[in-house]
Amino acid sequence: MESRICTSCGAPLVIRNRFSKVLVCDYCGTHLKIDGDTLTISGRFPKLAGFPSLFSTGASGTILGKSFSILGRMRYRYDGGYFDEWFLDFDGGNAWLTEDEGTYTLYSDLMESVDISEIEPLRAGQNFLLGEKKVMIKEKGRAVVDGGEGELYFYVKPGTGITYIDAVSEGKKVAIEYSDEEIEIFSGRPLMKRDIVVSGGE
Ligand SMILES: [Zn+2]
């Protein structure tokens, strides 16, 4: 844990994870880029509205018997509504958990990346190779970042459009997300609600 001061409003802030790229000030809503000892203002956005969820930023508990704590959350808007990505300290490493209308997927393994130009033309139902692994695309869509809170280690500014792909490879779920500049590919597994125990909050 590291104590900081919000560059915008002067509020005391804490950084819990050394991999976090952005910290959202709880008090004024400013998104601050973490660059060594410097916090640079990336923008000020409205706070995310509360909504019913098992989770909240600052909550902790266990997933599949391993401990987690929630560092932050990024919310996306798409044609079908909203989905959230919760950023976790999970079993001593980083992970994120997607929550979409009561379904939960835990992504904890960063996969080899590819050029966005290779992914862009692909459609649902098609296969491609990621290194040695064959990946099948199940769904591809567009979403817009609605906002964030807490600490984020995958960061896109609110208002930015991204493409998301749900895919499968060797029995695992694969999530691909890319904006104009950045791409992230993770593999993970679906969770049942009973796999998740939330035991504490802040
Ligand atoms: Zn602030």
C-alpha cells in the first residue's frame, strides 16, 4: 500500500497494487494516471452509479477457495445493456472478473498478443491461431467505456469505444478487447455463483 494525494482535489488516496495504471479519486472522480511517483490527470468523469451486484470496490472474500480483494471496476455500455469488469488481487496475482447479467467469468491468465489488424476482420464462428493455440470466436461486439472506479490495470478512458470478443480455446474462455491502440487477451473460466464468497467490505 502506498499513500498518495489526489493531484486534482488534494484528497488522500491509497494505491494497493503495484501493477495499477490508473487510480480514480473517490472524492472528486478524477482519473489519475500512475507514473512512478507522479499522478497525472487523465480526465474527470461522473461517478459510476451503484447497481445490484455481489461485488463492490474494496470488498474481499474467496473465489474457488482462494482469496481475493477488489481493487476497482470498469463499466461498459453496449446494445444489450451494461457489463462490468472487476479488477482483483487474486491469490497473490492479478485477475479480472466479468459480470454480465448474473454470469461471472474469471480471467487470470494473460495470453500472447497479436496485431489488431489480424483480429479486426474476424467474425463470430471463425477460428484463428494465437501462437500454437486454436481459438474460436463465439461473439464479437462493440462497447463504450462508461466509467471506472478504484484502481485499474487495464485502462481505457470513459467514452472510448472498444471491440470485445468472446472466444474459446482448449476448453477455456478467451476474452479479447481492443481499442484503436491497445489489445489485451486473457484466458479464464466461468464461475458459478457458489464459487464466490464475499466476506468483507471496506
Ligand atoms: Zn480528487
